[in-house]
Amino acid sequence: MDHVVGAAHLHSNAHGYPRPHLAALLAGLLSLILYLLTMNLTFGFVDKGEMAAAAATLGLPHPTGYPTIILLGKLFTTILPLREILALNILAALLTASGVAGLSLLFSYLLRYLNNVEEYTTEGREPTNIYAALAALFTGFTATWWGQGNGFEAYSLFAALLPVVTLLFFRYVDRQSVPDARVGFDRSGAWFAAMLGLAFTAHLMMVLLAPAFLFWYFYRLGAGRRSFLRLLFLAPFFLLGLLPYFYLMIASAGTPAVSMGTVNTLGRLADYITGAQFQGYMLSGWKVFAAQSGFFFRKLPSELGYIGLAVALLGMITLFRRSWPLAVLALLTIAAGVIYAGQFAIKEIEPFYLTAIFGIGICVAAGMLWMRRTIGRAATLAVAGIMVVATCAMNFGWSNERGNTLAEDYSRNVLETLPRNAFLLSTRWDYLVSASYYLQEVQGIRPDVVVLNPNLLRSAAYLEYFQQRRPNLARPALQEIQEYLRLGERAGRVDKLSYQDALQAQRAFYRMVNTIVDGAMPNRPVCVTLEVDTLIAPHRQRVPYYLAFVLRSDTAYLPQRAIRYNFRPWRGRVDADVMNIHEMYTVSALYRANYEALHGRRDLANDYIGYALTFDPNIRERDVPPLPLTNREGVLRVIRSYRELRSKVADSLR
């Protein structure tokens, strides 16, 4: 293969076409421009606020920790004289765009492998770099890939390393496949193994390449003793690439402001790296797999600009005809991504399909080669250009996060309307808790407020951190904390206990949380958001107060001043997160309206009802796209709720 690649490379230079690295650079720059134009100017939903805060403060984000991108993020916030979140989002755009450049290099390499020189004619010879770059741009403009370049998250580094590791793997196997290759240290193997280990510190999804890599490795090198010995020589360099994981223990030792728990033993480090506390979201059953896979395949044609789907299918046929092992590798990559993502019962599932989109990108590159040989160079370039433009146009609206300020606005509105020194319990991670890390620890907004997700207290590692970080809140409940840990053994794994033991652990958990709440109330106003379990502070009155509820021991009227929240709708995006934000504003206003009515303040109640209606996003059912799990049904429910609310208000005015 080396002589094939070398011949094609020299020929490309002779005819004035862009070299592989120049074509890759152009693809990366074009994608970077688009990513920057559509980049969020603040943080988005789910983990983005927490991840940004962890990077800006060298904290410890949720498992699996993502140490490499946290360190890179800190570097960027230090060297760029910008608001921290802007620096981090620019880093995400750069990493995702560098992934597009890496795709171009990888596709060029694979197309030269397919383009056997014996089949060239004098007139037909030309480099594959331009087709590889177009296939890379096409892949980079899919919503799944594009979405990683619009805000700081772990997946942008994964997108950058995915094609790089694959290219290094192919080059290593090619070097080892020559007859006189010796078993031992090999520089290309050392680079591959070290980068593979580093890629695992970006995201454990890198393991999804294992079936394809192992198949190709043993197909090219055989399954004999020498092949297994080669793997032993790779192992030390792979472990070297994993070294950033020890950052988790180093950061934990300093009790950082952002942390999901104390990581002070190798056992806890292993649990953190493997995401043990989130394993309940995996292996969620056939129903979840069918829903997630259905979502992926329903949106795939439009995500590929429709024509791209046909080219990918033609590319798969081309791969089977010209190199069936490479076709199997692409299929294994796609299948691994689809099967893995389908196991997760989460709504933010799109990034988990990156590996599948990567495999489809390989097929698209092969499809361009088929077109070149079938319809000619000019027509192929025209079709490829249309594919890139169509994919960009189809995914632009969904991927453009320029106007998304919903998470920052909502979390800021919550924090700024809480009483002084408030203690807020909330499980709204996606919209409030995660965002509060950034607002409080990076921007210094309402540092007097303590925000706690009570579900985190189920983890023994977090309980230890909580006692170190918030000793005044933990101290009144030390006995209850010890009782809970004793009954739960490992508080984050109560699902592994027997029914009776789990029941006792649950009761101990609520005793512990309620003791923390009772201990805080003499010194702090304690607040909750609507969804917090009513077994927490069950004997307290929940008084609606702006966007939260104040826990009270009496029924005296609690006034609140009239307010208009800083709320900027995100036009052009319809999903569960957007609709939930709208609904939370509306519901809080309606609760306050009911509270005012119960206290005889009918005019105020009507004002709040009118204000609640201003958050109606005015979305029609037919405008709701395919969404993961049951999120589409949830969005439709919110739409119907607003319609019913408007109808009731109209009836009351007649």
C-alpha cells in the first residue's frame, strides 16, 4: 500500500492539485468559519455550564472527568483576553474544525488505498485530495458533527481525535504489514497507541472503534503469535496516553469549587473514569433502543441533505466491490455507534452518534470515488458541491446557536431573585444547576447562594466532598450522613442492594437531606424548585417566589415585587429544552397567580396570568421535528397546554 500512496501523492503534486495537508487545511478553515458564525456566545443546556466552569477554575466535572479538554480549556481562558465562555466556545470550534481537517487527511489516505494504480489510465489519473476534502466538509456540516463546534463540551475534542487516531492506526498497520517488518518498538505504533490513550481521556466512546480496529488489524497482520506480541509493545504507550486521568485526583485534593465528588483512591478514580454512577442510564432495554435508533434514522436523510444518503449507499457498495474488509470496517464503525447510542435513555443523544456519522463519512468519500469513475470529474465536483451546500442548508437552522441565551437567562433570573444567603435545592441540572456553576464560580453572580442538587448526595464520593466544601451545612447532619453511608454501603449504588436494604437506605437518605434542610433554616432561607421531591421538607409550606419556592413554617403572606425577567426566545429551534424553559417561566407565574388569588389579590393574580401567557412560544404541531425518546410527545404536550391556557383565559374574559 505504501507505494500506492506514495505514487498518488507525487502525481497530485505534479498536476497542481492541492496536497493532502493543504486540502485538509482548507476544509478545516471553511468549517471553522461556519462554526464561529453559528457559535453560542454563552453556555447552552445540560452539562455546558458545568464543563465551562470546571475548565475555567480547574475543577472536576461530572464523570468521566474529561481531563484533557479541561486542561486545554484552562489554557485557552488564560491566553485569550475574552470572557471565559467565549474563549472556551472558540476552543470547541477549533477542535471540531480540526476534526474536519483530520477527516480530509484520513479520507484522502483511504481513497488512495482504494484507487489502485494498476487501474489508472493516463487520462484518468488525478489525486483524491479534493474529493476527500469535500467528503470531510460534508461530514463536518452534518448536524451531529456541527453541533460539537458551537459550544464547549467534551465531544469537540473527541471529534478532533477520532479521525487522527484512525489515520495513525492505518499507517501503523500498513508499516507492519510489509514482509520484513520486525516485532518490537515502532515509532508509528508508539504514536498511534499514545494518541489512542489520549483519546480515551477525551471520551470513552473511543472504545467503539475497537471492533473495526481489531478486525482490520488481524485481517492485515494475521492472528498469529507475532500479532499478539505487537499489541504488547503498544500497551505502554497506550497507558502513557492515559496519564491525564490522574489530573482528577490532583484536582480533587484541592476541594475545587466545581466537583462531582472526592476522588482520593484508585477505586474512586476507576469509578469516576468509567462513569459508574451513570450506568443506570445504559442498557435501558429494547424500547429505549428502538426510540433512539428511530430518532437517528428518521433524521438521517435530512441530516445528510438527502442526496448524501444516496452517495453513502453507493459508497458502501463501492467499498464491498473494491475492498470488502474496508467495507466491513465502515459497517462495524456505524453499527458500534448506533448500538452504543441506543443504549442510553437520555435526551442529549446526538453527540453519541458521532462514531456512526464518522463511519458514514467514510462511505460518502468512497461514493465520491465511484462518481468520479462513473460520471466524470466535472460532474462529480458539481454533485459534491451540491451535497455540501445542501447539507449545510438543511442543518443550519438546527445547528445555529447564535441566539441561544435561554440557559444563562433562566439560571441568572433564578439566582438574582432568590433571598439573600439562600440555600436552593434543585434537580434541574440541564437548565439551572449546571449553569449556576459558571455564573457563581466564574462570573461571581450571587456567591452568597448555595445551589445543591440533592440527588448528588446519594453518592458517597459527593457526600465526602460536600462535607469538605459545605461544612456548615453538613455538620448538623453528620450522624444521619454516617447512617446513610452505613446502610447504603456505597450510596451511589443503592440499586445493587436487596429490596429491604434499599428501602432502609432510601429512608436514611431522606432523613439525611431533611436534617440538612432543618439545620440550614435558622440561618438561611431554604428554597426549592418545583420538581424537587415532596419527601424533602414535607412539613414545610412551599410558597411560590419568583422562579422557585421558599420553604416556610407558617402561612403568612410573602410579598414579591413585580418583575419582568430577562428572557430572549431562541427563534428557529424547537426541542424539549427550549419548550421546557418556556414552560418553567409560565408555570412559575401561574403558581404565583394562584397564590395571590388565595390571598385575595385578584388584580395581581390576573397580572401574573397575563405575564404567563407572554412565554407562549407559538409553535405549531407540524413544526416539531423528530426528537429523542418521548421528547416529541413532551413538546406536543406543552403546545397543547398553552392552547388550553389561552382558551381558559379567553373564556374567563367573556
